[in-house]
Amino acid sequence: SPGIPHYGPNAHPLAVEAQETAIPLVCDIELLAQSIENDILAITGTNGKSTTTALLAHALAQFRPVEMGGNIGNPVLQLNSLDKNGSYILELSSYQLELSPSLRPAGAILLNITPDHLARHGDMETYIRAKENIFAGIHRNGRKPVAVIAIDSDVTKRIAERVKLEGNWQVVTVSTQGKAMVYAESSKLYDGDVQVMDLSLTPAFKGQHNHENAACAYALMRHLYGYEPEKIASAMSSFQGLPHRQHLVRTINGISYINDSKATNAEATGHALACTRNIYWILGGQAKEGGLKGLENYMDRITHAFLIGEAAEEFAKWLKASDIPHTICGTLDVAVEAAHKLAQDNRGMPGEPATVLLSPACASWDQFKSFEHRGDVFTGLVEKLPEE
């Protein structure tokens, strides 16, 4: 199981023993890779990989048979068999990439790499190496595979340069911060100098992070399979997004209630905070390494913060240092009630319409079974709120 540490400082004793006796350590991704001839399209990154995987599966299904799985949806060994023209679209975590030595994707996407899972991997360099495994294999039929790499960080830019220099992959660069082979600028998607689509017309593509997701999915379809740009854009434009990712649950008296439970680290929460202002922010849970570091520039968007879970006291100190009004609520039900009351009481004040935002910047396991469970509980609480 990828959920068990196999390498690093916390490696399971059986995994250590297996390595010492040269017994291979593999996961189900490896078994699939060994048993099929179909194209595998692999997606990884710290944030955005589920949305990008789902978007790619949604759009590509309008051109060819696809099955989606891995770290999203069904385990790969439960996916349906495809004919020779079908593609398996797999979201892959760093844990899975450590255990898939025979993986040879026809195309791969690397979105971003920021600090996460460091308790498991031991340090950032080990985490980066695990992610880089997505480009370790060479496609077995001799066709040069396509590596789509978002280059908006020094880490991913270096990886793109290395993979290109090695010459085994066709590298397609993507950016939302400047020109690249495929890039997004002012909510428009460009392929070279040609505008492909207006991303602002698709609600699921709201925010710079979703521009990156869309650009990467487009780049892989265009450069691996050669589909016409306008047809790819049309296929992508009907994507509805995924639950628990900046999902509008309800609007009450002009105030939006947003479920962003999937934001389990500060970077993901930053994407949500960047999309609006006058935010009544519900956050907390099981803190990741670094806590709220990196969110300093978004604090002028926060009207009041409501803290839950194990991280409440730690985050309260951080918010106090930033002069952000906050309330320690402890549990999600108390936080939703408090945020709702304050937002509704203040709705006549000048400024942008308010948003009650669940974007925890934390794992969920201290109080919930998963981020999905946390988001479902939030949705249920919001649906029960009175109109007045």
C-alpha cells in the first residue's frame, strides 16, 4: 500500500527488510503498467492534480475511450479494460510514484511542487525526487512521450530544463505568470501566440490555479494527440469541476457560502483567498508543516476568521500577529453558525459582497474521516441555515 512509508525516516520495518533482501516494492500502478499496452497519461503535483485529471478525462473522452483512476476515483486494477485506442488517465501521488518503477507514460503532467508530506518523505529534496519519478521511464513503443510541465516555480523550471536536456521526452512548458509554449494571461488561454479560449467563460476555471490546470490539460491533448485547438477548447468548456474545491453551496441574502474543504495546505487555501474579498474564513484542522506561511499577502481580504480543530490555538497566534479578527470555535458546526451570524449582521456595510469560506489549510483527520467528509458536513450545515 502506498499509504505505508517505504522509504525515508519513518519507513516500515517490513519495507526496510524487503529492500535489504532485494525484494521489489511495488503498488497497483506498477502492476497496471506491466500489464497493458495502452497509453497511460499520468498527472502529479502538490495541488491541482485531481482537478486536472478529471478535466483531462472529461475532455479526452470526447475524442477516444478513457478510464480514470489512481489517486482519484477507482483503484487502477478495478478500471475497465480498453481497446488499443483507449487511454488510462491516472492521478499519481508521490507515494505511488515511489512504487512504480515500470511506469512509462505516453504523456505526463507536472503541475507544481511545494512543501507537503514532509513528515513522510523526510525533507523537501526527497519529496521532489519522488515527484520527478513521473519522468523516469521511456515509453516502450519508441514514441517520444510528452512532458507537460508548469514552470512557475524554480523547482519545476529546473525539472523542465533537466528533462529537456536528457532528450527522452518532448517537453511542453506551461505558465500563468509569463510566456511559455502554452500559457494563460488575463483569463485567456494561448497556444504560442494564438488565443485558444476565454477561461473566464467556464466557471470551473475560476482563479489562476485553475488556469494552470486548464493550460496543462490542453497542452497534453494538443501536443500528444494533435487535436485541433478549437475542438479541445470546446471539450474543456463543459467541465463542471470537482466537489469540495471552491464549490458554491448556497447564496443567502447575497452572501456566498463556499466549500473548499480540499484545501489541505496553505498554498491551496491561498488560491481560494485570491478569488474574493470580504471573507469570513473558516480554517483549521490537523496542521501541515509550515502552517499558514505564505498567506500573509491575502490577509487584507479577511474580515474575520473562525478556527477549528487541533491547529486552532497555533493559528490564532498567527492571526493575532497579523491583526486579523478571529474566534476560536473548536468545531465546524460552531464555526458555521458564528460565521453565518456575523456575515449576515454585517451585510449592510459598504464593500464587496461577503463570502463565508471553508478553506481549512489543514488535513481533516483530527475531526473527520477525510476532506470529503469535512466538506459534506459543511454543506449539510449550510443547507440548514435560515434565510433570515
